[in-house]
Amino acid sequence: MKQRIAIDMDDVMADTHAKFVKLYLEGEAPRYTLEQLKEKSFHELFDEDEYQTISRRVYEPGFFRDIPVMEGAQAVIAELMQKYDVFVASAAQEFPNSLREKWDWLQEHFPAISWRNYIFMGDKSVLNTDFLIDDLPRNIRTFQGQGLLFTALHNRDETAYQRVNNWQDVAAVLL
């Protein structure tokens, strides 16, 4: 029997931060440059009102449908599928449109992952896999297996968990 891996979508398989950056730069008179947005998180740069304005975009229809694929994700996940049972574990209940949009996104970008291996949930502590690759420390904290913290601007100061900076690092750890 193969070991099991659960992989988060947002900011792990899907470059959700890049989508927010694109929307922000296309907005009215952005104050920050692309370079600044690559170095600091929206929480660090924006006051609460600005942050709420950009973060509300996740409720708009289509937000999750065209997020870019994280560089290297498709190739490494294809390799992982040869050695492990791979599941996609994403918090899709929080945003009304995300369930269908994430489903469609996975079908388009990761067609080899069966729909039977999609887990749309709210609380990842219920996962029963050997590994979890996620960008949120709170999900790894409550996970019973081995967690791998996928680097993102919002978690760069976290030191409590094994870190993978990109999909090449994932391959180095798990393949």
C-alpha cells in the first residue's frame, strides 16, 4: 500500500498570491510595485481597510478559476503520483464560489488526479494521510502526520515546521 499525501491548493498548487498581485496592480492607482509585492505580504503593506478591499475579491465569481499554477507543481505532482496516493485537500467551504471553481481548476491543470482524491473541507485536522503540504502553519499544527510548510510570504518567519520553498524542494524531500 502506498503512503498518502494531502496537498493544499491555494499558495501551494495554485499561485493565489500572484492572482492577488495581478488584481491589485490592475486596480486604481496602486501604491506598490511588483517587486515590493514579491517581498512583503499584503498584511505587511496594507492598512486594514486596504487589506479588506483586496481580500474581498475571493468572493467574486471567477476568482479561483484562473489562478496560475505554481511553478513546478504539475511535474512534481505527476512524479509523486507514481510513488504515493495523492489527495488535494483544500478549504473550499469558506468562499461560496470556490468549490466549483477549484473543481474545474483541478480538472484543467491536474487531470490525472481523480475527482475521488479531491477533499474540500474546512478543518484539515481530520485528514488521515502520511504527509500534508500546506502554507498555513495552523493546518500543520493540528495534522497528525508529517507536515511540510510550503513557503509563502505570510509564513516566512515560521520556524516550527519542516519547510519546502518550492516544488523542487518537495521533490527532494519526498522522491
